[in-house]
Amino acid sequence: MSATPTFAAEIKNLSVICPGKFPFGNLPGCEKKILDRINLNLEKGVFYSLIGANGAGKSTLLKALCGLRSFSGSVKIFGRDLKKVKRNIIGYSPQNDASDKNCPVSVYEAVSVGRFAKNGIFRKFLQEDANAVQKALALTGIENIKNMPIGAISGGEARKTSLARVIAQQPEIVLFDEPQANLDPQSKQDFMSLIKVLYKKFAFTCLMATHDIDLIPDCCSKVIMLKNSKIVLETDNENIAKKAKEYNIYS
């Protein structure tokens, strides 16, 4: 009998390098390290916030963890190599989830994508899938706009649609990339409160990238600070503004 994995994710020596691009091809020796030997363990059911200045590598780390960015090093999800785990285990809400204003896809259809992420695109859409989508719409408060085209909804509604898609997927790990981006102050607070409610309800492991320390929810247990492509501090969620200043996170 195999042992139960201790961590939801184990990240070892993860590096991401962007080649130096020039008109006639890449130039060896001019590569840029976006992430440099990241080592991090994510405990099951714990809420983590990932902070750092723009360009620190927050978004790149999230993309690497859900298989959207190539990297060197290793990532294990519940004890298995990232390439061998079912992708439905990891839910990802990107920073920019904007849609073409003329896109005819409805909010309901966009949320339904979460079920295809869970079951595969070739499986028939069943009643249990419809129930999961309806529940996700209700939990995120967007039942009333489910028939609207996603190109016609507000920024806040678009963020909730992205969140509902993730919830419909029923993942065990959720990655949020700047979930408060492009929202007005009240909408930011409301959306973070919604994330908090859903985290407590489903007890998924959460890694949320944000540049706004003030929006780190009180359900967050750990904060990871990125600077110059490296983790400079992993700490409890206490006195974060002071710690960020001590480590010059935003300078």
C-alpha cells in the first residue's frame, strides 16, 4: 500500500528561462531567468498568497504549475509527476480572462467548460454535469446572467464566471492569478470575500498571486514573497506589510 502524499504540491528547483529573441533567431547567452530554482511545498488544504512586484514571476509560476509553461526541475502533485496527473485536479483562474465583445458563448456555456476539464471533451454532457454547473452559478451569484453572452457582461461578472468555471471543475488545487485585477475597490472586496467563502466550503489547496497586500484574506495561512525570480521568504500571514518592506519586495 502506497503512503498518502504529505503535500498537495512539491516543487523542486523549478526554473523558467525566456530565450533572448532577436530578428534572426535566439542568441545564446542572452536568456532571461523568469524563475530561478524555486523550491516550495504546498500543504493540503492550506491557503497561500504569492506576492511580489510586477515581473517577479508570479504568473509564470502559476502557469508552470498547471502545465501551461515549460520549465526545468520537478513538480509533483499529490506525490505524482505533474505530467502524469489528471488536469482536472488543478483549477486555474487567469489574470486576464477577457472575451471578445462579439463572442456568442453564454455564461452557462463558459462555466460548462469546467466539466469538460474534469471529464474530457469527448464525454457526453450528463445531468450530473448540468447540476454541477448550476451549483457553481448559484454559489458565485451569477445565475441571473447565465444566458448572457460573456462578451456583454461586466468585469466583475467575468471574474465570477471564471471562478464558477473552476468550481464546476471540482479541483483539489486552485490557482488564482490577480483575481482582483481591473475591479473597482468594492468589487475587489466582494470578490475576495467570495473566494474566502468557497475556500472554506470546499477546503481546496489555494495559491493566489496578488500584488495587493491589503487584499490577502484572513483565511490565508502562508505568504510567499517573490523577488528577482526567487523566493526570498515564506512566512505566516502576519505583519506582511512590514516583512515586505524589510525584504524590499516592491523595490
